[in-house]
Amino acid sequence: GSCALTSGEGGAGIQVPAGAVLNLSGSGSLTAIGNGGTDTGAGGAGIGGAGSAGDSGEIHIDGLSSLTALGYGPHACGIGSAKDGSSAAITITNTTIDRAAGGHEASALATKYGTNDPEGGAAIGGGGKGNSCGDITITNSVIHSAHGGSKATAIGGTCWASCGTITITGSILEDVVGGSSSAGIGVARVTTSHGNDSALGASADIVISGCTIDVTGGEYGAAIGTGYNGNSIGSNNDGRILAQTTI
């Protein structure tokens, strides 16, 4: 059948706290909406982290015929972590995602260079403020729409986050759009102004095989690769590379 779950403020549609493992399967349809469907307050993922300490555990999705997962609020992912959180492994197999989106969904900058823009979340992924995104594996699936939030990818890291390996195999991806300053698939915005080493070295390995994909980067972001660096030559003053991907 079908199931629709919407959390209250600071909650996830389905919360998967750090250390937990969610195995979600079945042929029906599911809608999961975090933070009451609004970008105000602490925020929460559609499926994953919640509140102001938004780490998420492992998320394994298999065989769903229709999935909608929407995060709302800072760093809140459609599927993955929430505010200031890291995400564990995410696997999506034999599933159709009708729509996934992160909090503060926006592909264009709202202020000059995005300096004062909110920090949203990935449609599928995690990390925020120098935290990390785990491996993301998508196999034999269809994604009709995945939009990243401001300063977050559609699939991969959120603001300042390194990501593990993103592996997409035998799948169809449509309308995949990175958030502002961020790639569609890969790494989001990074910065030279933060002392956290992970914020100065965001990276991801991306492997795509046997797929049909339609991917667009957000403003200042690659379609597949990296997001906006605070320094146009790609390294900060002590020579460390800000963001790099292997594809």
C-alpha cells in the first residue's frame, strides 16, 4: 500500500540515528517529510538525521516502487543526515524515487557569492560544516527528481563535507540538480575561512556505469565533480587543495 509520514519540528520523517541501521523494503509507496515540511527551526531529514545533532545511521532501501523523501531546514537531507551531522552508508537498490530534496532547496544564489545564503542539505547524502558523507550506492534504480538545497549537492556532500565513494550502476537519473555553489553529483561548496581540515579538503570518488543520466550543477557547481571554492585557484594560503574528485 502507501504510507505518508511527516514529522514535527526538529524531527525526521523516519529517524535513523547514529549507530542504527534501517532496512526499508517493499513494493508500495512511501512519502517521508522532515521538520514538519518547513525550513524554519532545527530541521530534519526525510529519512535519516534529525534536530541539531543530526548524524544518521546506515540506510538501506530496496524494492520501493514509489519513494518521496524531503528534508527541511539546515543541512537536512532528503535521505541522509541533518544539521551539523555526518551520514553513514546509504544504499538504494531496485527502487523508484519520485522526488528527493534537501532543506533550503535552491539551485541559484540568493546573495552575492552566496555568502549570506542558508546552508541546506543534499537530496541524497550528508555532512555539514566539515562533517562527512558516507558511501552512496545506487543500483538498478530510477530517480525522477533529486534537488540539492542551498550549498549542497543533489547526490553527495552538503556544505564543506567530504564524501565517500558514490557508485551509480544500471540506473536512470532524471532532473538531478545541485544546490547553489554545489555539484549535481559530488562535492558541495567549500571554504577557506574555517579551521576544520575537512572543510579545506572536501573530496569524493564517483563511479558511474551503465546509466542514463540528466544532471545539472547548481550555480558555480559542476554537473559531476566539485562545488564552489572560496579561492579560484583551488587551494588556500598554505597550499592545501580545497576540493577534488575522481570520476
